[in-house]
Amino acid sequence: MALAYDPLFISSDKALSAFDVASPPHPMILTQDELKRIAAYKAVEFVESGMVLGLGTGSTAKHAVDRIGELLRQGKLENIVGIPTSKKTQEQALSLGIPLSDLDAHPVIDLSIDGADEVDPYLNLVKGRGGSLLREKMIEGASKKFVVIVDESKMVKHIGGSKLALPVEIVPFCWKFTAEKLRSLLEGYGCEANLRMGEKGKPFVTDNGNYIVDMHLEEDMGDLGAVSDAILRLPGVVEHGMFLDMASTVIIAGELGVKIKNKQHTNSSS
């Protein structure tokens, strides 16, 4: 749980929070899920009627999709078209009455909103621990603006810094061969490569019919662009979960309110 205050203060990376001046009374305890919801609702403030929206996947993005559906029902948003990044988000959006389409019909998306598993100081991301990284990267890469919503636990000094998984989507054919190639490629960073398992002890299968290898790293990879290129050159690899230089804005909910960080430059190195 996190300690926060009511009302919640909003700050940006260029401005001081009100907490830098004085802390108000009336502290309250916020759960991690409540922090996610606060960040998601703030992101939805970027949405305007008539937009084509990329709808993210995961526990944080779910709050944003719920909010968009609510605003549509209230008539505060109109003529929205959603492009879902997973079958799960598609089902959620349909249940909320959000009109849906796809990249074939809308190759340019006005705004995408999604969560992230890690965010480094340059706003590079790790995504895909929920298994939807390929569709997320396709849709968010086609977006004019990509707003990322996280709680402060997702902020890291470098990609892989959480010691949790860096996902890589691979074809099922000879997956052990591909997993070993991945492990060998990143061996210098203390890498372990494990096939993600799903229900009943069977491999987890993505919406695209592929497998995921979870890479666990002990060391900073340094030049992320070079590592990205090397991974993608391996036969059998479909896509990886590093989203480099893609986020326009990151909204971070934490103990002292919500902070907004905007992309300042295009450095893809951690």
C-alpha cells in the first residue's frame, strides 16, 4: 500500500509538486490497484471525441478502457473507434459498447493508452508480461501519441532492472533451439531463458498462436538498440518486449500524487 493525500496533486517533470511546498493533512492509504486507476483516469483526459484509440491490455489499461466506456455512455465522448491490443481487451471493449476496428481500416491511430512492466529514465519500456506484446507494439507503434500509465513500482534505473521477465515472442517450431539461441546471445548479462507456461502445465500461447520465452537478466544491457536488433535477427523470434523510444508521455501514480513525464529526447540507451 502507498500513503497519499486528498486531494491528489498533479505534477509534471518540469514543475514542482505542491508537496514540495507543504504537505496537506488528511493522509489516506491507496492500494496499488487504486494508484493504477488514478493514472489511467488521468490518461483518459487526453482522449477527445472523434479519435481512433489504441486500447491497451493488462490490469492498468483495463481501468482506462472502463473509463472510456463510461464517458461514452455519459455522452461526454462521441465517435470513438477503439483498436484493441488483445482478445481480452476486445471482449472488454465490446462489453462496454466501445466501437472497434483494426489497423487495416485505421493504419494511423490518434492515441494509444497502455500500461508497462518497466519504465527507465529515458521512457524506454518493457511490456508483454501479460502476453500481448506483438499486437501492442504494432498498434502503439502506429500511434501519433502513446501514453503509458504505471504506478511508481514500475520505474527502474535500467531495462531489466526489476529482475523480472523481458518477454520474447517466438514461433512454436523448435522452440528449444530458439530459446537456447536467446540465452546464448544474452549470456553476458547473466541471462536465464525460460519458456512461459500456461494452464495444465502446457506452454502459454499468445493470441497469435506463438510461445513466449521469458528472459531474466542480472546486468544492464547497455546499448538497447543493438540488443534489440540482435534479438530480432535470430530466426524463430517474432518480437521482443522492449518498447524503445515509443512512449510520448508516462503518467506515474505514487505516494505524493501523479507525475507526468514527457519524452525529452530519443536516447534508447539505459
